[in-house]
Amino acid sequence: MNNYLSTKDYIVFLIYFVIVAGYGLWVYYRKKSESVGSKDYFLAEGSLTWWAIGASLIASNISAEQFIGMSGSGFKMGLAIATYEWMAAITLIVVAVFFIPVYLKNKIFTMPQFLHKRYNGTVAMIMAVFWLLLYVVVNLTSILYLGAIAVSSISGISLEACMYAIAIFAVIITLGGMKVIGYTDIIQVFFLVLGGLATTYLALNLVSEHYGGSGVLEGYHLMTEKASDHFHMILDRKNENYLDLPGLTVLIG
């Protein structure tokens, strides 16, 4: 007996992919027939509301890295792996309140564009190439690999085929610019949060049942009792994982 997806599951996935990819292609071809600039591509034509931007920001920062990578690190090292996010939240607020208004006032939509205006084209090109290589070689490859592992494990499709499918799907969405990404992220963030909560609920229930109990609360109490060292956000120097997450340094950088 396997745990692969059923026919109904595949149909749901297919419908979702067709709708999202179709919307991305529609926006892309509509833009090709119109005169659009970088503002339209990077700022979604100014059509996104604040809550849509917030949802897109959350969805863009949640991927296979978090659901698979950070979950595995959390199992090994505990909640301290999430300490990065505390400072990230503060940083985002500072950027939104103090920096973004200045950028928009000066019609700056990307960091290379800012460096080009502040310094010169060489500096802008260096940053653009550096971050492009970093994202392609490190970030995107890890996300594709981890995402493909998840899809392959529940579908039975080969790992390579899953990686190609995810990459093609991502390219189609990206063609439409931030407008497509923003609106589809509203849907995705709903399912990401719902899936995260459902996974937490099921995991705590399984922990409880493993030790002969039942219920989410009992599972939580069992975790705090049997893995109390995993509930520290700042690791002590004596902790075996200190070199991976060096205490307060993780929080303040």
C-alpha cells in the first residue's frame, strides 16, 4: 500500500496549476500588446492593495525551505532556528516606513537601479550579477530540490520531472510580473498558513498518540516535557548546536 495522491488529488492540482498559469500567460500577452515599463512589471501597475502586498510578502518568503528545511532544522535544533525571523520582522517595518517612501518618491523600483543613480552602472551591474548568481545557484536550486522532494514523495513522479515542472510553472507566473505574483500569492498564502496549521495539529496528535495519549494539548505538553531543550529561542554556549545558531548573534546579526 502506498501513500501517493489519488486521482481526485491530481485533478485539484491540475485545476490549480491551469488557473494560475493561465492567468500568468494572459497578463503576459496583454502586456506585450501595451506600452509598459519597469514600474508596471515590478509594482504590479500600482493595482495591489496593502493587504495583497502583505500576503504576497509572506507567501514569497514561505517555501520548501521553511516547510522542509527549517522543519528539519527545528526537529534537530529546536525553536532557535526561527530566531532569524524576529529581526526580519523589525527590518521589514523599518524598510517599509523609512526607505520605501524615499525609493518610490525617486521612482526607484530595484536596488541595482538605486546603486546606478547613487554611484554608477558598474556598481549596479556588480550587484545585479552577484544576487542573480546567488539566487540561481544557491537559493532557487535548493527551493526547487526541496519542493521536488515533497512533490515526488506524495505523487510517485520522478524527482527530475518534478523539478522541471516546478521550474516551468514558476517561469510562467514570473512572465506576468508582480501583478500575477501578487494576486496568486493571496491564494497561496491562505493555503500555506492553513497547511502549516493543519500539519502542526496532525503532528501534535501523532506525538500524543505515540505516547498513549490523545489530543493536541497533550501532544504539546509531551513535547515540552520530553524535549524541553528545543524550546529555547536563544541557545546557550553549552548547547551542542551553538556553532550553528550562535546565541544572541542570530537575533542581532
